[in-house]
Amino acid sequence: MSELSEHSRVLIVDDEETVRHVLRQALEEHGCEVLDAGSAEEGLTLVDGLTVDVAMLDIVLPGMSGIQLLKAIEEVSPQTQVIMMTSHASLETTLDAIRHGAYAYLQKPFDELDLIWATVSRALEKRRLMGLLEQREFELRKASEANLAKSQFLAVISHELRTPLNAILGYSELLSEEAATIPRHKLSSDLQKITRAGERLFRQITDILDLSNFDSGNFEILRSGFDLRTVADQIREKFVEPAESKGLRLEVTLDPDVPVDLLGDQQRISQIVAKIVDNAIKFSESGTIAVRVSCDEARSDSSDVRFEVSDSGIGVADGSRDRIFQIFRQEDASMSRKYDGAGLGLAIAKRLVEAMGGTLGVRSNGDRGSTFWFSVPLARQAATTGQTVAAGN
């Protein structure tokens, strides 16, 4: 048995059972998996439903002819190599078969079985090489797409890093030159702008470092005790002011049956929620940002805790729901010009959730807002449950 034929599948289509039997024996001796059919229609069904490396077709078949079957195979399985067989071949028939893609032609009756295997093995080798070429073309296509996406990402991220840095440097220089003469309210406003720009720059750098750690494998999820109410408080405190500055209302609630004394990575959970809330505020112009924590499933020693962030923003199109969670991807490249950010937040959030054994997804009503959610399994410290926590309380 050769390595070439070990996983190869050959189809024989001939209305003579004796011919099929002889060919089957000859090919199975070399380790091929052999299928056979007595009609073109039966053979086409096999090719359409299975991966066939080589098809051996008789020219004269009941119903559909061998040439017609050859054309049909070319449409449904263009990688299949076809060898035509006949006992009365004419030059015109041979040329017609070759013109329609036949790899070779065998004359019946078969005097030398070694010739049959030599022909089939060459066809198998061509099929293997075509498969390698197809795989290589696919890899080159994916690499090209990845390089293009990375180039676009670098262009966006360089802008996103420069923008807050320019603000920090510009306002700092202004304050250092004119601090003594700037009115107090203007001084306070400029300092706030520096602080916001610094926070934005810090978030961008943190995202890039997180990506680097993911890619290098230098990343871990910690497991320690924490209070889920602390996460809710942090989110409320961090985002109430940014939401109100855009005329948005922020609501943060914990369902009463949610266990709050848990074991897990509090910092990473807070980071995921923060990225989703930040995204919701960014893409909403009015309405409410509602953060709800509930329990998907409760067990004696652990619970699947669910976090949902609903907004009234621009929504997510059906065809974009998977793409927005991919690294170097955005729903619409033009959004990077309209909205701040490099589009890394959701991609990093998805990686973090999956690293904790959870799932993340989105529901959207077109242009009427979205609900991003994630659920993670967390061990329980005790059977304590939470209370409703509303923004501003």
C-alpha cells in the first residue's frame, strides 16, 4: 500500500459488473477505498455526496452518457480527476472527453492491470497537488486579508494614540506657560481635559498590552474572593458622569437572587463590563444604558452569573454580529472616524470571557439599540444574595 492511496477514494461507473469487479480488486490491492455504480445517475449522486479523488467512467452508459457525466462532475466536484474508459474509442470521442476535462483515457478490455494502477496513481498525485495548491492559495488569501486588517488597525491605533497624547501635551504646555493668568474655572476645565485624555490614552495602551499578552500566552485568570456589589459600584461610579455628559441615564441593578460573595477574577470581570458599557455610551446619543446582573443557573457551590448591558444606540446589523468581536475588525471602517476608539474593546472582552469559560453575545433590533451579554461560571463563597442597586443610590 502506498502513502498516496492510503486515504484515496476512487469511483468506478460502468454498467458491466465484471468490469467493476476487476477494477475494484486491482485498486483495493493498492489501498484505495473503492465505490462503484452501474449508472451515471447513481455515480453522480455519489460524487455529489462524498469526496471522490478519481472517477473512472465508461463512455457508454444507460441514460446519461459518460461524457455528460464528466461535465456534471466538473460542475459539482471540479477537483475530482476523471479517467474515461471505452472498448471502441474514436479520435473525436477521445478529444471531446479531454476537452471537457478528462485526465486520461483507458482502452477496454484491460490487458495490463499495472497500467490501470499507473494511470490512477498519476491521477491521484495530480489530485493531491491540486489540493495542496488550493490550500496554499487559501492560506495566502487569509494572510493577505490579515495583513490588510493589521495595516488598517495600525493606522487607526496610531491616530487613537496620538489624539489624546496631543491633548495632554498641548494643554500641559498651555498651562505651564499661562498658569498664572488663566482664570480658575478655565484652569479646572483644562485639567479635566488632560485627565480625560490621559485616561483614554491609558485605556488604549492597556488594550494593546492585553492583546500582546494574549498572543504571547503570557496571560492568566486569577481566582480570589470578591463581592459582586463592588463590581456594580465601580461601574456606576466610573460611568455615571460620562453617561450624564451625553444626556444618558445609567442604571445598574443586581437581581435579588444573584449570589454576591464569589470566587473569580474581579478585575477582569470589571474590565469586561467596563468595555461593554463604554461601547454602549459611545454609540448612544439618548436614552438609558441599563446594566443588569442576573443568575443563569445556580448550583450548590457555583453559579453562572449573567451580565447584560442594554443601550439605545445605533444597533448592530445581522451580518456584523460575529465580525464586531474579531481582532482588527469593526462593523464599519468609517465608524473609526466618527467615534473614538480602535474597535478593540469587544474583541478583548470576548477573549476574556472565553478564558473564564464563559460565553459572550449580542442581541440587536437593527437601529433601535443593542443588548450585549456575557455569562461566566463563578464559584460561591457563601449563599449570600444581592439587592437591587440603582444608579445614584
